[in-house]
Amino acid sequence: MNFRHLLRMSKWARNPPSEARVKLVLGVVVACVVLVLIEKFIGWPDMLTLELQRRNPMRY
């Protein structure tokens, strides 16, 4: 384990993050997991898929 990690853990042990910060981080993690599960079980909507374009659209 890196010495920097040990210093950061000791800092967090002495000064833990606020309850609001913990809720914010957990909310972001839950939102990401929900998006991954929706994409895995329902699928990605076609309207949000980018169409591949040619490099030079003026050239036929």
C-alpha cells in the first residue's frame, strides 16, 4: 500500500466526510448502477445511437 494512501486514510479517520457528501456519492453510484442495468436489460434506444459518417461527405 502506498504511503499516500495511508495518509489519506488517517485524514479521513480524523475528519470524516459530512453526511450530505456521503449521500451525494451514494446517489451518483446508485444512478450509474441503474443506468447500467437499464441498458443491459432493456437495451440502448436507437434514437440515441450515432450514425457512422464518412470522412468526407462531399466525396461520392
